[in-house]
Amino acid sequence: YQRRVHGDAFVMKRWQEVLKAWNVTFLPDSAGHFTQGLGMLVNLRELGCGSRSWRYSMLVDNNIIVKMFVEPLGPNTDYKHSDAHSMLRFLNPSVSSPHFVTVYSREGCSSSNLVKSMLRGHGWPYQEHVVGKDLTVESLLGVTGSNTTPQIFIDGRLIGGVPELQDHLQRSHSKPR
């Protein structure tokens, strides 16, 4: 898999590190030549951004563009066409999208460890934010409405703690999407 972005090599390297995407080749396009050749270079100077790549994703097989997903021009910043789900649905329409799971935890918290174990046991990947390391107690309170851990969000919706996750997993038949 390759990712080409209208940006410089330093930005690409940092994205790869943050995303831990070691199996993805990031191809910078800092001068915009590739992007311009696709007709996807837009002038955003009035917004103080200069020339930028419009939002799109594409499937390329053996240097041939198989499919492009392009966001409509306009001020909307939502990804409705060029997102990963659109590409995944194109590649395999019978596969449903995965759940987005976020766990707010504390180091050494047995309930936090139990929640992570339950999610792993059911094959549900998650993103973890550790209080005191990734965010403050005040931030946890602001995001979840509680200062206790664990707090689990699934698909942007607050589920709660251990008993609520157990109920949720039982209702969803323990299957990841």
C-alpha cells in the first residue's frame, strides 16, 4: 500500500511514525507535480494556505488508476467519499465497517486492564488514552462527564465502564464489524 500526499518528506515520515504504518509507503509530493498532473491541485491562497491537494483517495493497480474517490469542492471538511470506509466497501462490499473504540484508562487500574482484555478477546481493536500520560483528569471529565476509569466510547458514543461494555458485547453477539 502506498500513500501519496501533497506534503514534504518530513511530514510524511512523521505521519508514518505516529500512525505506526510501517507496511505503508508514504510518497511525498511537496512540489505538487503529481497532484497537479491528476488535476487535484487547488489554490487556497485566499485562506492563507497556498496550493493544496484536494481531498481524494484512489486505488492504483500496477500504475493504473482503478478507482478515485473525490470529495466535492466546497467548504465542507467532512470525509464522505475519500475516507477509508469508501475504499474498503469498494474493495469488498460484503465487509462491514469496523467499530471505532476508544478506551480512557489509568495505568495499574484493574478495571481498565479488564476492559482492554475483553476487547482484545473479542477481536475489537481500540485506541487507548491514559490519564496522567495522554490527558489530564480535567480533560477526561470534559470528554466523558466522569473522572473515573475506564470509560469506553464505541463509534463516538459513550458506553460506560466494565458492566456496560459487557452488555454491549453480549448485545452485539461478540462480533466486531
